[in-house]
Amino acid sequence: MSSPFSDGDGQDENQGADPDHAPSDGPDSSATPDSDYSDIDALLSGTLPAAPPEPVRTSSQVPLPLSKERIQAALKAEDWTFAVDTDDDILGLWDSNPFYFFVYGEAMEILQIRGRWRIDLPIEQRAEVREALDEWHFAKIWPKAYTTVDDSGRVWVHAEHSVDWEHGVTDAQLRLTLRCGITTALSLFRSLQERFGQCTPPEPEPPADGS
């Protein structure tokens, strides 16, 4: 076995050398110049410059607790239009698809972005819709998607993206989470539109006067 200090041909470069005449390639530890200890001497004398201060982080870079107020501020920063309903829930429309922004958890640390596809489908197509969502989940990470059926027997598709911000969230992280939740849901809805190509039936018009 070659020495860990051997050269390329497997021969130890010091093999067979006279121990009294070993090569002196490296520095002589007994001849270390005093200048190598200059920093230590300066530190002991108190003249060594202080370490540079840590960079000051702005408020947008500091993780802070999640709140509905911060969600609204992030939506405004993205120049998105939204509203707050009577239950103090934040909502908006993207490509005519309604989205809600909820805060859950004991410390209100969980953000959930929940969107609903604007198109509903007949109950007979629920199995096909579920198959499409299974295919989506197999290929994509976000969002989680599922169906519900309303009282009239129509199928609705919902998309959810939830993140636990127990240890706080920066402004940049919050905005990125909002973009992720909305854009991935819209991508899902577009894929469903291409697959099913159906629209919600129009509401029946009221009868004309005198009819």
C-alpha cells in the first residue's frame, strides 16, 4: 500500500531518505517571524480593529408573525385588488375565479389560500373530474385540489395552498407564498378548462312584465 504522502508513481518521496538530512521544503517552525503574532499582540493591547458589524436587516427581511393586516399589505404590494367581507375574510377575483385568504392555528400562524374554479359541472362528471385531479396531484406539488357538490347537484373544484409560519414570515416570503398559491391554482383551472371546455349555465332571466 502506498503512503498517503506518496507521489504519482506510488513511491514515498521521503522513502529511503536520511532522517538527519530530511528535505526542508516547508517553513521552519522555530523560525516563525514575530509578525505572525501581530494580530494577537494587537488584540491583547486593545488596538485590533473591531469586527465589522452585522448587516442591518430591514423590516421586510425580518420574520414577523403572520396577520391578516400583513396579508392585505402584501396583496397591495403586488397591486392586486381585494376586499374584506363581513366576516373579516380577505377575498378577491383572479381570472374571474374567487380566492379567499384564511389564517388558522392557535397562534394564527397558518396561511391558507383557497381558490374555486369559476366553472361548475354536472354531478355525472364528478368521477371524471376526480380523475383529472388525481393526474394533477401525481404530476404537480401544488395546489391541493378537491371537489364539492352544492345543493343543486353541481360539482365545484377547489384549490388550496397552506403554509405554517410558526416562526414568522418575511414580507418577501409572504408575497412569494401568495403568488405561488394563486398562480398554481390558476394553472390547474386552465388545465381543467382545456379538458372539459364547459361553462356555468347562465342564470335564467326573470319573466317579462305582463307575462
